[in-house]
Amino acid sequence: MKFSELAPRERHNFVYFLLFFFFYYFIMSAYFPFFRCGWRTLTI
């Protein structure tokens, strides 16, 4: 499936899925090692 073969509506859905994939996996994986440090200071 080529990107140019998609209908405009499907192309928008595909872009939204890529944005969700980027934000969820890349940013959360970059933030996750520091999550326990921040959580420990918040609970204390």
C-alpha cells in the first residue's frame, strides 16, 4: 500500500495514528526511566 493510494480521509487517519504512535512510544519511553524518581519525590 502506497501512501499516495490512500483517500484523503484515510490519509488523515493514518497521520493521526502515526502521531499517536510517536507520542505514546517515543515520548513515554524517553520519560519512563525518570518516572520512579519523580513518583518517589511526590509520594514523600
